[in-house]
Amino acid sequence: MADVSTAEETSADHLFPIDETPARRVHSLLHRYPALSPMLVLVLACLVFGFANSRFIQPTNLSIILQQAAVVGALAVGQTLIILTAGIDLSVGAIMVLSSLVMAKLVSDGGLPGIVALLVGFAVAVVAALLNGLLVTKINLPPFIVTLGTLSIFTAATLIYAQGMTISLTPGGVLTWTGRDISLGGFHLTVGVLMMLALYALSAYALRQTAWGKHLYATGDDVEAARLAGIRTNRVLLSAYVVAGAVFGIAAWILVGRINGADPNAGLNANLESITAVVIGGTSLFGGRGAVVGSLIGALIVQVFDNGLALAGMDPNYQVLAVGLLVIAAVAADQWIRSVKS
């Protein structure tokens, strides 16, 4: 016992105690809870815009913000899974639009039942994401280059398939069900919003409570260390793309319900908007750190700034400027956390 006591007293922690400065405490808190800082930004923004214009905090306006965030918020779930592996997907919007057009056109032109069209469009999204995953894992191409190339491929396929035409659907069908209005007190939400929230709940559970989620974090943090620990990293990476593809298929369904049809020009900025939501939400572009709920907060922050600045009568250009500054601030914060940690 005496030897153990002596060993404890002469440990490195006793010889070189860590100075718990305020910066270290803040770093430790932010590293443990990545969604904390964007949550503070969201609350502060809501308070400021609420004081600036009382219309901002009215249930009708808050409902609009949630509805506007539904599509990008859903895409951000899949984007989060990929960025957690230290990858990135520039083709998410193109996959969603292609999938939505397949769904709508099979019903409108092909006369197929809505449920069949939905499943086919869902399969298209999964196969497209699977292609990205195979190129990354089997040929070892960088995710940025792969998805930059497939962005053009999927966009071209969408335009060729749609022949430059938009498709309108009759409300009340399976595909437009996600656009159905639901009243919750003073709030008017849609089924699509609730589906988006369900996606976040399921993905948060999978990432935090399952072996797959832990392997995903480990692979993104250090792929070689994860491989040496016995994790089949390529399988984990491929599964992340496949699951993300399934999420993009659901996002396509939400999009069809929101616009009551399909448009080849819809979601032109969805690729970058999903990345913006994930980055502002505290997920590290270097992989291995972040929480999926942060992406929801990030998507809401973007919509809150757009809505709040519009109500304040600001020039739309300043709305874009505000989002750009938020992205830079989020990346800078991530770099600071990593540098202090080291």
C-alpha cells in the first residue's frame, strides 16, 4: 500500500499540475458539449430580433421559420454523418432533387401509385449516395473530389430526366402528405417538420447509444487508430454514406410535400446550406467531434437570421453577409478548441 501511495504522490499529475484557467474550463465545456455554443447564439439571436420586432416571436412567424428549415435541416442530418467521418458531401442537394423528380414524375407521367414512386425515389437517393461511398472507400478518392464530380453528374441527370419541366402534384396524395398542415396550439407546422425532428431524434440515439455511432466517431477522429483497434473503417465509412442517402431520400419527400411537386431548379444552394448548418452547429470539419442536434440548431440559426433581418428591413445582402460571418466564426471556434486541447 505504501508503494502505491508513493506512486500516486509522484505521478505526473502531481509533479506537473494542470492550471485550470478560465480558457481551459471553457474549452473543456465546449469540447464536451459541441452544441452549447450554437445554442447560445440561437437564444441570443431570438432575444435580439424579438426586441427589435415583436412580430418575430409570434407563433405564426416561428412556425414559418421551422417550415423553412425543414428541408435543409433534414439534409443536414445526412451531411453530419459524413462530416463526422472527416468527409464532406457536395452532392446532397443534387441527390435530393433527383430523387424528388423521380418520385413526382413516376406519379405524374407514369401513373404509378404514390407509395411505389416514393420507394423508387428513395432507392435512387440511396444508390446515388452508395456510389459516393464506393468511390471513397474502394478507390480511395478524397470525398471532396468525389462529391464535386457527382454533383455535376447528378445535376445533369436531373436536368436530362426532367427535360427542364417542373411537375405539379395534386395535394392529398402520398407524396404531398409531408406538406400537410398540423396545428399545435398557435403553431402551424407540417408533417415534414415533424419528420425532420424525428430524423434528429433517431440519428442522435444511433450516434450516442449504438456501437455503430461510436465507431463512426472513432473513424472520423483517427481512422488509422480506429483500424488498429479492430474497427472495419471502410465498412463504417460506406455505411455512413448509405444511411445519409436514406436521409436524403426522406428530405426529397419533405421537399415534394413542401412545393406540391418537383422542380429541377429547387435546392440550388442546398449543398452549401447543409454544410453551413453543420459547421455553425459545432460539428468539426476535421471529423470525430460534434453532435447531430447542433446541425438542427445551425439550420435554425440561418433561418432566424434571414427572417429576423428581413423583419428589421435589412438589405438581403446583409443576410448573406451575416451567414458568412457565422460560418467563419464557427470554424475559428473549432480551431481554437482543438489548439487548446493539444
